[in-house]
Amino acid sequence: MQKLTVHAGFTCPNRDGTVSAGGCTFCNNEGFSPSYCDPSKPIHVQIEEGLTFVRNRYPRANRFVAYFQTYSNTYAPLPRLKEIYGEALRHPAISGLVIGTRPDCVDEEKLDYLAWLARKYFIKIEYGLESCYDDSLKRVNRGHTFRRSEEAIAMTAKKKLFTGIHLIIGLPGETRSQMLAQVDTINRLPIQAIKLHQLQIVKDTPMAIEYEQNPDAFALFDLEEYVDFVVAFLERLRPDIAIDRFSGEIPPRLITGKRWGMIRSDAVIRMVEDKMNALDTYQGRLK
């Protein structure tokens, strides 16, 4: 099964003035979206183009879910969400939805609808936590607290929806020990999956300006350092939590500061596996 990213033209309360007008300081969605995603095209057209792209890259794929990734994909009235999600689910190749959103963009009504869809389709809600520390969330202008994330996750779990989170490793102001300590908090959350993403400084963002002005405030990971960190993280992570991603991929032309070159995320996975095999360790060993 593979995800087909679609861009439904959502915005974000952290951009439209509801929470803030500046957005998160690290955010430039040009770096996060595949080239075939174009909000000017209907959802079914994006799915068709995505199928061509993904089948070339992953020829063994035979089932697909529509991945609503860009910005906050529950940030609309429920009738609009029903229209958008329904168009994706009507495509014969689509078996479900993965919906990326913010913890302050869900409510009981929306989650009840998604739980109803989950009777027939695979439905996953993916919350951008980014950090478990309120100081970090404030520094990157996230616009919500970690407590709000906990509340949204608890509400989602109550509906028995598959729940994932996204965590950025390396946010400014966090020490390596603080980054690792987050795993104890994550283990207490009722989640089924996690994505890890090394901090990358993306051009044309407020964080890029901050980095240019004070690069010493950032402790960006070398590739080998990051692999070691991920192994230590996994050793402490609850073993029933699935790992969706170990690292993120952004086109090198969009990155400033430390780069890893053209290495793909599957190569990082192999490096993590090789390191764990060499250490004879496994996920949850130190939990």
C-alpha cells in the first residue's frame, strides 16, 4: 500500500489570522509536497497523476490511500470536508485516507464523521505535534500548546480512529537529552504511529532568517549523529507504535545550512536497521 499525496487547497489557522498570520517558522510547503500536487486540479485528477508517479517508483504497489498532507486538512466546515474526502474515496484505486492536521483543527463532529468512514475505509489522523515542549512550540510560532495535542489525541482515540503523530527532531533551544526525553511522554499517548523528521532549514521561511542571523542557536544533526539518535529513541519507544518515517526528504535546492545530500529516506532506514543489528538492539528494549 502506498500513499498518494493530494492538495485540497486547505489553509491553516496559523496563517489566515485565526491564530497567527505568520505560520510556523519552519514551514514552506513547497518543500513537503510532490510535484504532481496542484490545488488548482480536481482531487480525482491529482489521484490519477499520483498513481502514474507512484507506480513508476513503487511497481509492487497495488493499494493506495489518499494523503491529505498540505497545511491543515480538517480546517474547513464539515460539509466541505465531506465533499473533499468523498471525491477521493469514490476513486476506485483509493482504499482510505490519511489526514494530516493540527490538534486545534478537530472537534467531536468531525471525528464522529471520520469514525463513520472508518467502518468501511482505512482512516488515519496524523497530528503535527512537532515537540512535547511548550517553549519550543512557542519559539517556532506553532500557535498551540502540547496540552492541546494531548486533548485532541485523547478525543481521537476515544473514537477508535487510527492516530499518528509527527515530531521534529532538532528544534532550536532543545538539547539532545531533551529531544530524547520526549519519548517517555509519547509512550503515554494513545497513538498507533509516529513520524520522525530531522530539522531542515528550508529557504524562504522565518526560521531560515533566524538561522542566518544566529546559526549557533541550532544544533543540526549530521547523518551519522541522527542515525545514532534514532536508534536511542527507538530503544525507548513503546514497541507497538509503528514508525511511519525515520527522516524527511526536502529537495536540496530548498535547504540552507547543513545538508545530507541526495540520500533518500529508505537509505536512512537501512542505516538505522544496520546500526540496530550491529548493537543487537530493538524497539522498546529500554522502555
